Amino acid sequence: MDALMLDGNAAAGLLQEIFGSEMTTAVGTCDGCGTAGEVGAVLLYRGAGLAFRCPHCGNVLMKIVVGGERVWVDFRGLRALELNT
Amino acid sequence: MEGTAVLGRLNWRAAEVVELTPETSQTKTITFDVPGWPGHRAGQHVDVRLTADDGYQAERSYSIASAADGPRIDLTVERLDDGEVSPYLTDELRTGDVIELRGPVGGYFVWNPHAEGTVFLVAGGSGIVPLMAMARQRALESSRIPTRLLYSARSLDDVIYRDELAELAARVDGFDVVYTLTRTQPAGWDGYGRRVDTDLLREVGPVSSELAVAFVCGPTPFVEAVASGLVELGHEPARIKTERFGPTGG
């Protein structure tokens, strides 16, 4: 447990800005353990950027860094992302 | 359609402070008038952005405390002494001031008025805020969904919305409140006086066959303890929705 930990809900605004739609109810599948779950429920760590971790195995699903007018998104740990249309 | 309030690009909106209401020694409710506000669902947040004279910007996410009702929204903000944003919001803002906010955002931690069974709300400290929006929305809609709020605070003086919660419970429409005061209890206190643990959840919460959904909000250690306690009691993890308030709330 880490006091700096939040959950995916806390990034709802930024995710909506990046993806253009509500993302906390989107379902992501972890590339580490294969567990699927809603983005609002994943663990969020804030430092220089945001790291989203799987609540089951701790694998880093996604990293986002905002710098000035640019945003970098790293999806390496995410096998799939299912959005509501 | 349901999604109109949450889909699409987010724009920063000008929000004018129309009312300031002290709640406890550390919290204040700020009522904003937001022209064009699209409405929200109970449990959603807004992002607040402050810009300094030199252009430096700070953003924070705050839960909406009010039920959806026209262009006005309430945020209840806890003052964190070393925070960057909250002391400004609680100490410096005056009525007539205009700040920027965007939202509503979030769709995961929201009240579902069509849930079957009992809704269990578990609040730690200022984690009551989005749960209060749910209690208010429920009352506004004259919902009779059985709803129990377990509210953990350090002392009675730290309980936010105490009078209003008493009024909501007095409607006898299926909503009730159980308090636990973890640090100091007034003389003659007949509520709980300890931290929320699995035994307390067993005594206060619905059995697993009756739980529609549990919404748990508070500091991270509180949320972890409650969520794991509920799982230990046999509740399905998918029915437990959590929202952690971290130090980034500053």
C-alpha cells in the first residue's frame, strides 16, 4: 500500500481529454496476468507522470506524461481496451 | 441519451463563486454557478484549474457534493495545510470570484438508481463528499432504494453534513446512517468508536446476498481496509466500487 496511490477515477478528466470520451468505464485487459477490469478501478501512481497498474498483479498497464503542449502515452502493459460506443 | 453528459471533448468553463459555507474547521462548501452546465451523475468529479499571474497552472480533481439541479454545483473542499490548491479554495475565494473548471468527469464511481438490493455507502473523513451527492440524488428522486451509510470520522466535530444527514435519515424512506468516531467520542456516545474493520462491516453492512453495490471513498489505507474486509465477508469484488482520496488532492 502506498499513500501516493489513487485509482483510475482520479485521471478521468485527463483520459477524457486524450481519448475524447469517458474512459473510467472502459475495460482494459492486463498483458501480464490477463485480468480484465474497468479503468476506474486500476491503481494510479502519480509522480512526474501517471502510471496505471493492474490491481491484481501490479503490472504497469499504461503510462502518461504531460509536458507543455504534448502528451506521451505508453500502452505497453495493456493487451486490449474495450470502450463503450 | 445517457452519455450526453460524459461523452465528447472537455472544455474549461468559467465558474462563479456564489456561496461559501463553512462545514467543519477543515472543510468548506463552495457553490459555483456554471453557465451551460450539462448536469452530472452523483459521484462524478470536476477538474479545477487555477492560474497564477505568472502563468503557472495547478489542476486538481474534486468530487461534486450536490445532486444534479440546474447550473449550480457544490464542491466541498478539505483544507490540506501543505496543499497547493485547497488552501486557496478554502481561504482566499470570495463570492463573485471566477475560476476555471471542467467536467463532469468519471463514470465508474456513480450512483445507479436502478440497482437491486441494498446500497452500502462507506465514507472515511472527507470521502463522504461523493457519497453525499448520492444520498442527495436519491432524496431528490424520491428513491426508496435501501441505502445504508457508514461514516467514519475522527470526532463529531469532523462530521460533514451532520444536520442534513439527520434530516435524510428522518424521512424514514430506507436511508440510514451509522457513525464511528475513531479518535474522540462525546460523553454518552452510543455509536461506534473504532476504526472500520471486518467485524464492524459485518455488524453494519448488508449480507452478501442483499448487497446491490458498495461505494467506498476515503484515504487510501481506509479504502484498502474496507474493500478487503468486504471481500473477506464474501462480497463480490465487482460490486465494490472504490475511490481513493490521496495527498494529491492538495
